[in-house]
Amino acid sequence: MTLQFGFLGLGFMAATHIQALAHVPGTAVGAICNPSGRNLDGDLTRVGGNVGDPNGVRLDMTQVRAYRDVSEFLADPAIHIVDITTPTKTHVELAIAALKAGKHVLVEKPMTRTAEEGRRLADATREAATRGVFLMPAMCLRFWPEWQAAHDAIVGGHCGRVLSARFRRVAQAPGWGHGHFLSAADSGGALLDLHIHDVDFIRHCFGHPSRVFSRGHTRVSGGIDHVLSQYDTASGAVVSAEGSWAMTPGFGFCMAYTVVLEKATLDYDSSRGTEALRRYVEGQPAETLKLDGPNGYAGQIRHFVDSIRAGKAPTVVTADDGAAAVAVCEAEAESIRTGLPVSL
């Protein structure tokens, strides 16, 4: 059976997820919904963002149903999975409504605007799972081949113990989203919308940190738009992450990491293009790694679809993970405000 996706919200991330569906067999776009009416003609070629195909997508609307009313959209019996890519502040209510309507839910990151909302949605997710209805936060980094390589090296032990890990995700202020991103009250600023990717990945690799110590400042959103944090983890490795929307216009976007292990160093920098991932092993020449497999967007959707077909909740990332990542970001905000480490 083909699983039909219904997209709620029709901006950059909706276009990105729709493109990813082409790499997930047995799926299709069945419906779209946007209360504003924007892009309900199926033409998403005008939306853009910091990654992905710049050409966007154009849907064949003879095969896709369009809605402005959310209740009518959720009542569509042909929709199996609701993909929520609306502004962050709307996630919790829309996701709970979709679960109550019996729809599986993929919800964009950050899963919710606050950790309290995240815990509420995690509770609703557990209840829905008892009915065979599942939710997954779209933390795509866990599914990106280059980050999976870092995770495997950190937790697998084949390159020895991890000594340190540094993650960096920096950009100029987003120029899309109709002002949503540039309002910290709505988006949480760079701390919650951008930096949370690396926060979640650090939890994925090292477990929930016991303490964070952060510095940061605002620039464009009224919230924290540049953050530099250090995390205390059970492994004892020196772990840090930097996230920013504070770069001067024209800078663009760059994501990077360096993982230092006893027997090797992995270094990724998106600015190197096809040479982005390098591995250094003592006594050997530096090696450029070119990994096969779908990108993180397709990977996360494939995992969610496979879980639904198996009748099991997704395991690589859960609603509890989504809520916990927001909680770590809130602790970072407190550390920036007080100038002190914050225990978790």
C-alpha cells in the first residue's frame, strides 16, 4: 500500500521533505494544507532555504488535494502521515490534533517551542502509540551519512576512545519564513532553530549532558542568535558546539565537525563541497570519504515509513529526544543569562 503524506505548512521544509519522498518507495504526496492559502497551487519553486535543491518542487495538483481548513485536512481518510512544517509555535497543538485524528506525525524541528510543550507532546505520543499511531521529530542529522559516520566512530570504538568533539553550524540570518524565524518568541532564534541540530546529535552520541556552560548574544531575532556551549558528558570527552545566525549577509551557511579519537580524526566541513569529509589516521595519508546513501531528509522519512509498516514506534529518534533537545537549549539560554554552568 502506498502511504500518502499530507503536508501541513508549505514553506522551505515542506519542499525539502517533498523532494525527499522521491527517494522513499511506496510513498506519495496526497494532500497539502495551508490556512493562509499560500502555495496551495502546488508551486513551491519560489520557496528557498540554506540547504537542498534550490529549484524547489511543483506538484501535480490533479493528484493532490488542497485544503485551507486544518480540520477538513485532518479528516481526510486517505492521509496516512501528516508532515508538520509550520512555524514552531504551532507544532504542539497541530501535532496533538493530528494524533487524535489517527494520523502518524512527522514534525519538523524544533519539535516544540518550549520543553514543557515538548513533554506534553511526548506524553500524547505515548498515548497514541497504544493505538498504533506514531510520531517522530524530524531530527535529520541523525540520518545524514556523514554524521552517521561520526556517530559510528564515537560509539563503535573501532578508532579508540573519543577525546574531543567540536560541532559548528553558522549562517547569516535566514531570509525566508515571512518573519517567523526572526521573531525569537515564535522560533526561539538560532539557539532553538539551528543550534538544536547539534544539541540533538551530541545527545545521540554522548547521552544527555550532565551540565552545560554557554556564552552567546542576540543579533536579529531578539533571542540568542549566536551560542557557544561546552557539555559535560559521561564519557569525559571535551564536547562543544557553536551555532549562529549572526554572520554578515553574504556569508551563507556552513556546517562542520571535528571528532578526535585515540586512533583517528574525522573532520567534516560543508564548505569543502565534494571533499567535505576527511579521515586522518597516524602513519597514513589523509583520506577523503565519499559516502553513499540518501541524505538525512530521505533517511529520516524512510525510517519513519519503515517503522509504520512494521507497526512499531520509531527508534532512531523519539518524541522524548525532541523534548530533551529543547530542554538542553533552554539550559544553555539560562547559562548565557546567568554566566554560570547549568546542571541538567
